[in-house]
Amino acid sequence: MEFTAQQIASFLNGTIVGDPETKVNSFSKIEEGKVGTLTFLANPKYEHYIYSTQASIVLVNNDFHPSEAVRATLVKVENAYAGLAILLKMVEESKIKKAGIDPTAFIATSASTGEGCYIGNFAYIGNNTTIGKNCQIYPHAYIGDNITIGDNCILYPHTTIYDDCHIGNNCILHAGSVIGSDGFGFAPENGQYKKIPQLGNVIIEDDVEIGANTTIDRAVMDSTIIRKGVKLDNLVMIAHNVEVGENTVMAAQVGISGSVKVGKHCKFGGQAGMSGHIKMEDNSTIGAQAGIISNIKEGSTVLGAPAIDARAFMRSSAIFNRLPDIYRTIGQMQREIDELKKELNK
């Protein structure tokens, strides 16, 4: 597909600086831009690339003012990164979607699939399962019994959904994700651990995206709940009876222990972890590799393990590399004090 700067500006309600007839047919990173491609500038630390990039069109924020000549045509928009996302989505949606049901797929006679679904090679759909309209079920996906999946969902290869779980509309489950596996529940008895049956399920609401090899455990009783708009990166672990609030995002390798309640619009850096049975209130941010062992108040930003206020952590970090010198200084001061005590006691 080929678009002019004028067409792109029309899509995004942007303004043009340069030639409105400049054409592009692909995308590129600003530092590796090629003629005929579109790129973007949202982070000021990449600004120097805009003066040398070979990309033909660059999306920039409205408040960007170049400090020297720019060869490319600029399209100014309210938010360059969001504008790029709109264009990428438009191109993605223009691709021809797979259609039809492969003869090697297994669909139980009591299951039902909506209009416009694609079901790939060796996919499995169990008893009494209902799949909505326009879903894309890729090869080797496993969908167990008594499951409901809404409209316009995508399940990539080797997605596994255990019995009795519910998936909303417009959800994306990437390859290898596992929904509804047993929670880590064992009771100590006579020096052994006895398995506690996990009889609940997982409920995933609308517009959720789940990364590759992410796992969400079913509840012991009731439900593990992922609220609408949540985005989970690859290799995230959500334990049993957790509730994740609307529009919360988690980067790779985050681990959430059992019965944690996470609020709305929260953010987790990579490898952050939360211990069980605690609460994180709305609009909070957890830095990468932070370890959370107590409740987090609304709007907090924390770092470290155990996690503390981010500003306090940064002040402490500035001292860490000076600790050996401080230790030696304190040791010297202690020796001098001991010498003074000896002199005073004579």
C-alpha cells in the first residue's frame, strides 16, 4: 500500500511541513530510515537522527521545532507515537485474514463457532464451548470444555485454555499462553504437600492482550479476573484468585502471587513481583525488579526489593557505591575515638 503525506495528515488530523505529495509504502526506525518509508520522532533523545534520516516522511509532535534543516517531509500531530500506532493498525487490518475451518481441526459436536471464524490445523475445541464471530484460532490451539470466547479474538499457535474459562471480546492471546492452569495450592501434611483442588476458573474481560508464554492460574474457588483493557507482556505469571484492574500494564517476567488485588491503570516494570494477599491501589507504578511485600497506596511509585518510595530509593542508590569508603571512614573514626578514650582514662 502506498500513501502520500497529504493522505496521512488527513487520517491523523495533522499538518504538513514539506511536500504533501511525498509517498511512502513502508515503515522504518528513524536511525535506519530508507527512502519511501515513514518513521516517527517522539523521544527528544532521538532528535539528532531526524537531520540525517533517509526516511521520506517523519511523524512529529506539534511542539517539535527543528534546530536545523530536515530533508524529510514532516507530518505534525498531537502525539506522534499514538499516530504511528493508528497507521500500523490500519495496515494490519488491511491484510487478508485467514478464513475457513481446516479439516484437521477438531470441533466437538456440542461446540459452536460464530460467523467468519478461522480455525487452523489441528486446533481443538471442546464440549459445550462457544466461540464468537470473526475469531482467528491458529494451528494447535487448545480450547477445553465449557469455555466462552467473545467476538474478534485471536488465539495464536499453542495457546491453551483450560475448562470453564471465559474470554471477552477483542482479546489477543499470543503463542504458548496458558489460561486456567491450576493455582499453586498445596497443604503440608505429615511432611508432605497435598494438592488442594483448584475448582475456580479465569475470567478475561474485553480488549485484553496476553503475551507469549504468559500463564494465568485458575482460582481455588470463584475466579481469577483480568479486567478490560489489561495488557500483559511475555512470560508474565498471574497466580490464583488474583484480580487485575482495568487498563493495567505489566512488562515481561512480572510475577503476581495468589489473592493479590491490583487496581486500575497500574504499571509494572519487568521482573517486578508481588507477594500474596496484598493490595495495590489505582494509578500506582512498580519499577523494574521491585519486590512488593506490603500494600501500595494509590498513585505511589516504588522501586527496590523490598520496595520503597522511588525518590528515597534513588537517594539511597547514590550512596551505595560510596559505602566502602564510608565504612573505612567510620572504622578510622572508631579507632581514633578508642585512642582518645585511652588517653582520657590515664
